[in-house]
Amino acid sequence: MKCNVSKGLLMTALITGSVLWGGTSVFAEELQEYSLDQMVVTATRTEKKDVDIPAVVEVYSEEQIEKSSAANAYDVLQNTLGINTQSQGFNGTGMSTMTSKVMIRGVEKGTLVLVNGVPMNQDGKYNLEDIPTESIEKIEVVKGGGSVLYGSEATGGVINIITKKTMSNTIKVAAGNFGKQRYNVSVGADKFNIVAGYEKRGKADNMSGYVGKPTARTTVYDYGKGERKSVLWNWQMLDGLTFTHSYSKNEHQYWQKYALSGTRTQNNYYEDTDNMFLLQYDKDGLKANVSYGTQEKSYDQAKFTRGILGGKSPYSWRKGHNTNIDLQKTFDIGENKLLVGAAYQKEDMDLFSSTKNNNSTYQRDNYSIYASYDWKVSDNSNLIFNARETLATGCDGYQKNNTTGTSQYTHNDNLSKFTPELQYIYKLNEESSLYAKVGKSFRLPNLTQLFGNGNMNPSLDLKPEQGTHYEIGYKSNVGKGNLRFALFNYKIKDSIDADVNYATDGTIDFVNYFNEDVKNTGVELSYAIKHDDNWSTRWGATYQNPKAQNIHNYGDMDWHQIYNKYQLQGAVDYTQSKFAASMSVNFVGDRMSTRASIAKPERELKPQCFTDMHFTYAPEKNQKAYLHINNIFDRLDITSNSTSNFYSLGRNFMVGYEYSF
């Protein structure tokens, strides 16, 4: 039975223990580690203590990730304070290019995802559900515009997923309801390490719903079945030189049916395949990355005719190729530090669409130079100057119509963009600090937004997004507790959005992209404390007011709300000898969907309330058994922020066993 969480129950959860730091269930030993102040590399491109960084940073350790029982990186990040997520199913599953999203501080398309410091985004897609947690050592989330040090895509923030460098010899198996299964094995031997996994996602009915009054042709979806295969291995070739290869393949089936009659009409088959090859050097202040990655997506359809399922036919396909080269060097100049670097990225995409029977090829070259100067003004204060110059060239599109044989070549103008940032941090003492910062950000239009594909029309006049960001904050490590506070404001000019036009049967006819303006002002507060050797609690809250102004397309001069206004989180953890347990609550309220078009404007969405319980028992040092329960109250939460509804999985559990040898 579906039910809602009462306000009294929510307040009880917050008072008795509050928050889940970043959405993962954390035990007392991890809280103690955090109180010593974790080291962070993503925010400044150099390793520093969190209290010395002028930005809000959330870090998930390997232990925290493991004890959350998350299946992939999306699951880990789903409940992070200040983050809003979207997916077309449970565990972050997507439907071809309709991938899961992680939106930081209300910026829909401004999340840059890095894997070991290398950009994963391809045409705005990053597929966090394709990264299994068994391969992750740590995740760092830096909130606020980060384009100065990382370039385009980081108008909302940066997520850096750091994979494991060394691995233990471990076998792990787990199973649960809905037919879910997971199997993983890892082996570490001197300079070579490998981890491989297989996941069976199971089956779930009625994973989507309808808005308004349904007709006889209104369709909804069942999640038919799906699986994930993955492998990651690395070789420490020399001191400071490492080669890493990661591979994952996700397959999903969504079964389409009429909402009123339940008659199956079509099966949709989605495949995502990711490959990344990375050579990294890190020694004596010099860091260098050379990587090549591919992201392939296919979508096939099979229709029912008089109850008989026909053969599969290709609907769309795309394969992106990204080449990245990044070189940086840090210099000590007395008590000051200078970081200089340069980066190159080659974007290259091949596409097929059955809508217009087109084959297309798009490409773009991006060159950047960047620098950061950390000036020690006094014993207690530092002033940090960051700057980046980006040049985008060779932006070309080629399309061939397979029916007529005609072809079309399109070129987009070169773009040069300079983004500066100024940061100031004042140390009150060794364990507390105040900071302030102001900076610029930008984001290039995606290649498919410029040149179109399938039912997406070309929009060659799209402007790049340009943002201005302000933030002040306070950090304190007091005794066994950690307090974090931040007040932020930003405005992004020419943010890119979509105008979706629908046919009479409710399917998408065509999509136009346009520029709009967005803005947000918000506050975040979190506190974690280890009460004693057994009990620890965390709590957190954020309030924001994200808005958009569609003056370029709809003629609407009024600002309207997007996404959620507030978020409350709470967690209580207990550990005793060989036993550990935790419970967490993440409540997201005052939600609003995005606006699809004039015909389908934004609408209110019911609040989300994500709940988890986790139990672990370790009879021996090399053995561990666990039980994880998700969606304790069996809620039907809407996981999408668009004009259609996709739902969370009902109450579900996983029972697992791990053996190390």
C-alpha cells in the first residue's frame, strides 16, 4: 500500500538524528574520520583540507558508498543536499538520450561529471547509472559554478568520481525483491587491479503515469527487464604513471501499454555502452591526463500487431568520441602557489535517426589555458585568483538523407570566452574559516542542440550560457562535530532550454531549442556529530528559489519557479562491535516541473521522501552480511521533473554477502 510520511514522523526523524551527509548511510567510524577534515582535490585542482577550501564540498568515502548499498554513482548522489535528480526509472535508468540528471543548485544542464579528473560529459550526457559503486574509491561534489578551472558544462558544479587504484581480493553477491541481483569480484596483485560486476535490474510494473485525464490512446510504461555488465582495471606502469580502462554496458527494456486497457503496444530496447582509456601522470607537482572515451546509445522498437510482437527495428543510434588532453604544473613561490595548465578536447559524434532517415556527423575542438594564484595575504587569510580562456573552433555538422541521397554541411562560428574568479578565505583558527567568492561561468551549446537530430530542429543561433556566481560561507570542525553553512546567488544569462511540440496522439512532433535566463538564491546548512562510540547523527537543510524567464520564446516577462525550494535530510547511525545500523530520510518539498511548451506549462509536483535502512553484521574480519531496505514507507515518488511522470520503485530490499580472501 502507498502512503505518505506524516509531518510528525519527519520531524521526529530530524530531531532524533538528522541528516544523511550527501545521502549515504554513514557509521560512527566514518564520522570520526570526517571530523579530522577530509582532503579534497577537485575544488582547487590541488589537494587541500576541506576547511581551507572556499566552496561547499561534499565527499563520499569508499566506506560510506559501500554502506549505502548503492548500485551506481547516481544512487550515491540522489540524496545529496542541494542536488535535485531526475530519471526515467529506479537506480537512475534512462531511455536512450533521456538520461538521468543530477542538477546542482537548480542548474539543469550545468553539472560537469569527471572520472579521475577527466570530463565524462558527451553532448550533455554523462550516464551516472553506468558507473558501478564497486569501482569507486571516492566521490567529490563541488557546488557552485566551476567553469574557471574546468571549462564548459560546470555552471552548476563539478562531480569528480575517483576510481579505485588498489583493490582487495573480494567476492560479493546480493539479491532482493523485484528480481534484483548483483555479483561482483575484485582482485588486486601488486601493480595490477581489476573489478568486474554483473547486475540484473529485475522487473517493475507501472513505472510511469499520466498527467490529467487519460484517453484510450494514453500510454504508460512497465520496466520489463535490464542488466549491467562492467569491468575496470588499472596498471601502475611506473612511479606516478597509471593506465586505466573502464567498460560498462547497460541494457533496458521498457514495455509500452495503454493506460486504461493495459494492452501492450510496443517494446522499447535501449543499450548504453561506455568505454574510457586513460593514461595519467602525477608526480612532483606535475599532472598530465591523456584519455579517449566513447559513449554509444541505441534505441530499437518492436511493435505488437493483434497481440503478436514483431521484430526489432532501429529507431535511433549515436556514438560520441571524446579525446581529452590536460596538463598542469604547480609552483611554490615563497608562501604562495601558482598553478598553470592547458587543456584540449575533441568532440566527435556519429548519429542515425529513423525519424528523418538521416546519418549525421558533428565535431568541435575546444582549447583552454587556465591559471590559479593562491596569495597568502597574512597568517590567517588567502586571496585566490583564477582565470581561464577557452577557444571553441571547427564546429561543423554534416547530414545525409538516406532516402533522397542529398547531404548538407553546416558550420558554426568560432567562440572565445574568458572567465575569471576571485576567492577569499579567512582562517579563524585551524579548524574554522570564513570565505567569499565571485566568479563567471559559461556553457557551450551541445552539438545536437546546434545542428539538430531526428525530431530536434537545428538552432544555429543559440548563444552560450553565461553565469555570474556569488557565495559566502562558514566552516567549522568543533570537537566531534562538523558545521557547514553557505549563502549563494547566481544568474545565468542565455540558459538553453527546449520547446517541445506534441502531435495529436501525444507523441513528440519536434523540439526547438532557445535561450532563456535563470537565477537562484539559496542557503545551505549541515551539521554532523559523533555523540559517543556507538551513536552519531547528521542533519541538513537547504532553501532556494530557482526561477526561469522564457522571454525569448514564450513572450513571458514573469519569472516562474523551477524544481524544488527546500530540502530536509536526517540520519542516525549506530555501531556496536560486529553490528552496525542506520536510518536516513531525505525530504524534497515545494516542487515544480519544467515548462515543456505553452501547451504544457510547468506544474506542481508532490514532495519526494526518500528513506533507507541499512544493517551490517561482520562475524569475521573477512566476512560481511548486510540487509538494505529502500523506500521504507512504500511511497510512489515522482522521479522526473518534466511534464510526464516516472515513479520510484516500491519498497524494496537487498540481502548480500561479502567474502575477502
